[in-house]
Amino acid sequence: MTATATATATATATATATATATATATATATAAALELAAGTRPGTAHRETETSLVFWDPDFRADLYKQEFYGTQAWADRRTHMVTPWEHDQVQAELGSLRTMMRSERQEHLAEIIREQQGLVMIGYWFDMLSFSPSTHPLTTELVVACLHLAGSVVMYFKDHFNRVRPWVLDTHLDPPIPLPGHPAYPSGHSTQMHLMAHLLASLVPDKRDQLMDRAMNVAVNRERAGLHYPSDTKAGRILAEEVFKILTKDCPMFMETFDKVRRTEWQPGRSQPSAAAPGNPVRALADRTEEFLKGYSLRKAIETRAQELSPPRPMNPPVRFQFRRNAGRPGGEIFITEGSLYLEVDGGSRETLVEGKPLAVADFRLSPDLEKVAYARQARGSDVFQWSVMDLVTKKPLGGAIVPVRLGTVHWDLRSSGFFYSGLPSPEEEQGGARGRRIRYRPTVPLDTARADEVIFENPGWPNYADYALCEVESGKRYLAHRVQGSAEIPLAAYVGQRGKDDTVAWRALQASHERTLGRFIAVLGNEALFRTSAWKGQEFNNFCIVAVELASPFTPRILVGEDADNVLIQAQKIGKFLALQYVTPTLTNEVRFVDLSGRHVATWRPSDADLPDQGMLSSLTGDDRSDRAYFTYESLTMPQRTLTVNLTVTPPVVTSLPPAKVCFDGSRVKYELAYYLSMDQTKVPIQMFTRSDIPDPRFVYLYSYGAIGAAAFPAWNTTFQMILELGGMVAIASIRGGGEFGLRWQYPVKLDRHKTLEDIAAASRWLKGRHSTAGKRIVISGRSYGGLHTLASLVAYQDDFDLFVAEMPISDVPAFLGSGVFGGWAWDDFGFTHNKAGDLQKSPEELDVLKSWSPAHNIDELHKPLKPVLVVTADLDERVEPYQAYAMALALQERFGPDAPIHLDMEHDDGHFARTTVNVLTFIAKVLEVRELDKLT
């Protein structure tokens, strides 16, 4: 090693033998799942000196295994020989190999590279491959977590000893796409960790050794593709893992005792230990049997052809655009995404391609305030991670350094257009110091601010730090507003005001701490006030939500800008130009958009019927901001695909115009709509929307769809499955069950944690339909996706007799495990209504956890009786929202309870994620089980 290289590596970082920086997002979420399974409060051991816990947090237990390992004579004797130096004369050849991999392989594996920064993701690979979880195999999970920690610790001893410079230092063109590790290269920590865990699991499931080792190697090589490691780093990590495992299994009595117990109790012969990726295992066998069951049905080809006709690969409408006016000499124009590529049309000019949509599609963008830069996000198929980059619109050159990965989120420009704020995980170094959860960072895009690259601006003060936030800069470089975000979910409203002081640190004060009954979200900053859509403020509750303006200075004085509507529920609010655009849902489940000026005065209302569109449908949000003269949005219904509409913002009242419709091979005029109400088991009146063919008086079957979670209203959208249910002669029935947002706070909050009323609403819908329809009522299909899939499985367990067929897509089956160990689930505690204290801390009491488990499908499967009715469980192997093992575990548990010949089916969608298209397999399953033999197109 040259003196320069040594000095560079030393400057990068010097690690100690027991450092754990490479552990990358340890396994705190996994530990939480174990705590939940035990019915105790996560984190108790952190906050109390005495505890009645009867289990060990795997993160803490790992420290005992490390202590045992380092105390062995084998470690003392062998460590100097475990890793040999790399071949110095091969460095240039290795750099050449990395350059080749960067050009030919990095883009294809970029989503994996980003995900694998988190140790939880690496552990999740094993859950999926072997279909186990913390709740099914707690001791296995304990040892896997211990191996992750131990490998991350041991490798630091050798990194410190060899002090090898990272490859990007010697070749800056490698430009890694993720944050740079703050420690030397040799050996690779990811390689050591993955191979040690793989050795452990291969010893428990020997016939899966090859697949386990292949997965470990792929993760290790991804670090080479990212330009973070040399191939020799990977090899050294693999060899080191072998040596460490030998010591663990021969010289560490405590580890050996647990390992033996794991082998005897959790992986004994005869117990299902499947691997979804390998042949000859129960999951694969069940999926293969399902595939065979579906592919031979006579109607399948017709279903495939029709699904392609209704879901063409190219969009059927013009893309929704962001329009901006001319400013400071910069011409106006529009930016938009179509077919995965990002385009710019300057006023009076032609279309220009900014970013090609291959190999990764562009999924989002944000234009800088000065109109000279655009931040854009690429997204891999099936991934929840948005990969943000910046382009200079003048030079068309990239700015801002490495790609910024953001899970389920966007970026927000600062007022100077010199950088953006984004939400991210702690760095390995921050984790070593005890940091957990997400924080908001600043990424500069100009050289002036490179010293502040990725500095932390805000960290959620609530405990535990699970919630995600976004940041709005109020005063350039001085004042900020951080506010909670979580996609479209109705979550507790929380906001903090930050002021940068003379010492250059930002001091934060709570404007509103999280509270389970105060739901809503931030809208915009208007002068010295922040606008919020909220269900409560300072003790006053608004069931149908209102708009509150709050001063951004202590004592944060509020005023109601737009009051609560007694009849209609405000479900979305935006500031667009000089107006607020407020979306309401009416008691008859129709939509309307009210435009309000910035003083709160109503100026116009738009309804779908104004544009001769169906009353029953779904609105998108509007695109546009203060720089826009024109906004866009879309509207769709079950009988009509997305229609694009424009809003002229230069006039008062604003004028909405519908763009010409696209041609579609579906005749919505032949569909009959009916809104009715039925009584649930506690006599609550629940609305149900029914769609049937006008030429079929009595449908052949009913497809009962519901969601009932996160305050999301169930609107009838354009959905290929819905259209083809009608063409198969069925009825589409959409029940607006409790848990949705149709009727405000009181319709959703009481059933967030205790979903028994939600399940009663679904069962009551089926009973009502059976009594109303002589033919269709004998064949009720219950279906839902994600949380709707969870409710489908819970209905199977609690009310099997009320339905005839179950289709659960991307379902959660074990709710505590989902919250404790899910990549997305770890954020989702507020989707289930857990309480907060006055400081905003999440409580998660044992009583609340008991309520959760009282209806969680996996916890109540013993309530099921024979015979089991047909069940289709659908999952996708790239699903990051709900891990596939949730589906695997439920399918296998049903098979174990009812036998190998029970009508249990598992559809595994390959190379896709949470929103995979499932129409063909789902409809083939329904048609075959119900013996439907005709598909009559509505054209």
C-alpha cells in the first residue's frame, strides 16, 4: 500500500475491534417484533432499570454472543491468520473490473444497492427465502441478528489493521450512488455479514446452501457494482465469515447451546421450512400447484387477451403536467413524465427529452424555485425507493453528487435553489453512536455548500423515532417547518418550527406533537402562518376536518381559515396559485372540488357532472403551485378511464376544462349503478356501491371489495379487474366499511386498533347481499389488497361461513410481525391507532397489543373449522410494502391445519412489487372455482 493510500484511508476512518458501523440499521425492528409476539412493550429495557421481560432483545443478546466470541482462545490464537493481505499488484486490474461493472451492471442492480444499506433488508432476504419470521422462529432470528452484529464488529478489527483505501478514492469516476462509508475497505463488511448469516442458515437447512450462498454473494458483489469495494474485499469477507462460524460452533458454548436448541425446536424434521426461491419446498410446491390449477382453464386465454386490451402498456390519456410561467428571463413551459421519460416543453418550442426512461423509469420530479434545475426520481420496478438526482436545465448536466435514495417520499427545494431537503436513515457512523429512525438532511447542488452535504437538519424528537417528516424552508437559511408525512395515510398531525441560531445549529419547538385523535397534514406556508387540514386543534374536534392557520412564532396562535362542513368531509387540501383547492366527499360518496381564495372565501365549486363525467369516481391531486397559471388533475371511474382536466388559475373563479377523452374498448353506458345502505351487526348504517350489467338482471356472482383503513375512501376507480368481473357476469360491490375516510374522524378512528367492527361490516355486507340476490348471493367472493387483503384473511378466520371464495392480495397476516419487522411496517404504527403521550411519544401498551392480536389473522387461525372454502393468496417477490413472507406463512399455516388437499392457492408474481398486475390470475381463479365459462365483452 502506498503512503498516499494509507493516509487517505486513515483520514477516511479508523475503526476499533468492537465497532459496529458496518451493521447498517441493526435489527431493532426485528427485536420489536419479538417483543410484540411476547405481548410486551418494545423499548422497556431501554427505559427501565428493572424489567419483568421474559425474553431478550436480539440486539442486546448479540452483545453477549460477541463477548463470548472475543473471550475465546481461538479468536486470540487465530485472528492474525484469518485474513491475509490483498494482492497489491492486482489493484489496477480490480479497478478496471469495477469500472466495467459500473457501466454494465450498476443500473440493473441499483434498487438492490440502495435497499441493502439497511441491515433489516439483508435479514429480510432470509425471511423470504426460508419463509420464517421473528414470530415463527424467534431463536433463529436471535442468532441471525447476532451474526449480523458480530460480523460487523469482527470485520472492523481487520479494516483497522489493513486500512485499505476505498476504490472511489483511487478512481473518482466510480462515483458511488449511495452515501460513502466512513471506514476503510478491506475486508467487505457486507460480504462478511451476509456470508456468516448464510453459513448459519445453511447449517439449519442444508439443502438450501447453494441458494443461501448465492444470495450472500449477490449482496456482496452489489457493493462492488456500487464502487464501494474491490473484488478482493468481497473474497476476504467470505473467508473471514467461514473462520468466524467455525469458532462460533466449536468454541462458544452459549452460541452452541442456542444453535442446538434452534435445530431441535425450530427446524426439526417434518416441520415446513420452505424457500420461495428454491424447488422442492412447500411454498414453491404450493405456488406450482396453483399455477397448474390456473393455466389449464378454458377461459384463461380469453381473460389474458381482454386484460391486455383494457390495460395497454401505453397511457390512454395525455400525461399530467406541471406548468410554470415565465420568470426573471426564464421562459415558461411544462415538465411532464410519459412512458417513464421526463420531458420539457418550453412555451412556443418543441418537446425536449430531459431523462430517458430506461433502464429505470422516472417516477417524480421537482422544479427548483429559480426554474433552472430539476430534481427527478427514478424508480425500479416494484420498489418503494425513489432515487433522486438533479439536472441543470441550462447545461443539461448533472448536479449535486451521488444519487439520494428516499423511501416513499419526495424532496423539497430550499428557497435559494441551491439544494434540497430529504428524509433518510442514519449513516452507519450515526447508528454506531446510537441513532435510530429517520432524519431530514440537506443536499447542496452547488459547490458553495459542499461542506454541508447531507447534514442533518431535523430529527423527530418523538420516541421511538419511527415517523417520517418533510421540511419546508420558511426563511432562507434561517427558519424551517418540519411536518409529518406518510403517503396518503390519515396520520397524526405533527409539526415543529426550527430556527437557526448564531452557533449555526437549528433549535426546534413543537407546534403540534403527535396525538392519535388529531389527524391531518400540512398544506402550505402563507406569510407568517402555516396552513393545516386537521380533525382537531387545541381541544376542539372537527369530525369532517377544517383548515387551520397557525402563526409560526410562539405562542403559535391558531385561527380557523376554512371551517368544518357539517355534511361533507374534507379529504384533501392544496395551495395552487392564488387558491386553495379543497376536495370533499359528499354523503352520497361523490366528489367535489371547492376553490377558496387565500382569505378563506369560497369562489367556485367543481363537480364531475359539470364536465358530463360520472358522479361516482376518484379524483387525483392537482399539479401546480405559485409559479403556475394552469393546473392539471385527473378523474376516473369504474366505467371511464382517467380523464385529464385543466384549471385556469389566472381568472376568478378558476375555470376547469376537460381534455378530449381517449378511445377505450369498454362501453360504460351498459353498466348500472346503485347506491344502497345495509345495517351492520351493531345497527350502524353502511353504504355499499353496486355495479352490474344492465343486460343481466341477476348477476352470476358478487365480487365484494373493501379496504377500510388509513382513512382512505373507497371510490370506484378504473380497474381492469372490476370491468372484467362485469364481463364475466358478476356484480362489483364496494362496501365503504368503517376505517375508511368517507365519513370523517368518527368513521375511522375508533376502528384503527380494534378492527372487529370493520370485520362485522364486511360480514354484514355479504349477508345483506345474500338476502337480496337469489343467484349472486350464493356465490360471494371477498377480495382486498394490502390492508384490504389483511381484512380478507381476518374475515376468513372470523366469518368464513359468510363467504364462498377468498382472494387476499399482498396481504398482512401477522400484524405484530408486520409492525415490528417490516421495512414499511415499522413506520405504520399510527395506521393502527396506538396512543401517544403529551410529548408525542408512541405508547404501545400491552393492552393495545392484546387488542391487535385479538383479530390478527395469524393469531386466530385456530378459530377456523373444516371444511375450508377456496382461498387464493397473492404476493409479489419484490414487494417492499408487505413482505412476501406474510403471504407464505399464512398459506402454509392454512395448509398445515387443513391438509395438503385443502383448496389453498398461492400466486407469486415475479419481478414485481406491491402494485403488480394480478388481474389474469385472480379472474382465472374466480372463474374456474365458480365454473364461469363465458366472458362477454362490454364493447
